[in-house]
Amino acid sequence: MNDVSRKFLAVSDETEECMVAMVFAAMRARAVSARLIVLRCARVPGLGGWIGLDRDISEDAMDSARLKALKHIEAVEQRVGIKAELVISEDDPVDAISKLVSQDRSIKSLVLAAAPGWRPGPLVSRLAKGKPMATRPIAVTVIPGDLTDPELDEIGGLAG
């Protein structure tokens, strides 16, 4: 474990609501002098048996995931003023979250956003079914994914 005693975890993905979750997590991290980790899972299609081609495809997928996540991180930093730590994983999001939380005991909270209209995505659905996201207890916050900036500022603690 490193010297930071508390970290918030958010997931960067292709959903519209992921930015709301990342901004909220950054606001909460800033409010309590914590750090922010952004997890991005790369979709790595394997061809099986074509080792060189599989490696190239995997590298391309990881590079693409990194670029997309860095755009999210930059937007969060501009909005909230907190720089996030980026973690890229080839695992599916649930496995990646579980592994990351197991490896870094300073992660205390996972922040997710429900899809607009409160339609749960796969991560929120997993929680709704009572399935754990990690091998140890962590707080999980689910916020509406269609919050406006003023609403996000109000619940995130930035509104004056």
C-alpha cells in the first residue's frame, strides 16, 4: 500500500454517464483530500493462434483505451482540478475492479453512475442483484447519470 490513505475509483468507458461518475468521484476525492483512480478496460479481441497478430491487436486496443481514458482524465482535471491515476486493464470491468481493489487497499470507494432514466448498466445491475464488486468491503456510490453541471456541483460539494 502506498502513502495515500484513501482513494476513490471510477470507471472510464463508452457510456454517456461515465463522465458524471468520474467528476463526482473527483469532487469527493478533492473534498476529503483523497486521490482518484480511473480504471479503463480495453476490449482485446483475440484471434487465437496468431501470436504476432494477437499481440499487435492487443497493443492497439490498449493504446486506444489509454487515449480515451486520458481524454476523460483531462476533462475531469479541468473541471475539478484533481489529477487522476490511470489504470488500464485487459480484464472485463468487474474482474478488473475486483483485482484493483484487492491490490490497492487504499481504495475505499467505487463511484458509478446509473444510465439516464435510471436504467442500470452492467456494473449497477450487478450491485442490484446483490453480487459484490470486490473481495473486500468498499463503499459504492451510484449517482444519476444525467445530472446537470449545477446539480453535480451541488451533490458533489462544489456549489457555494
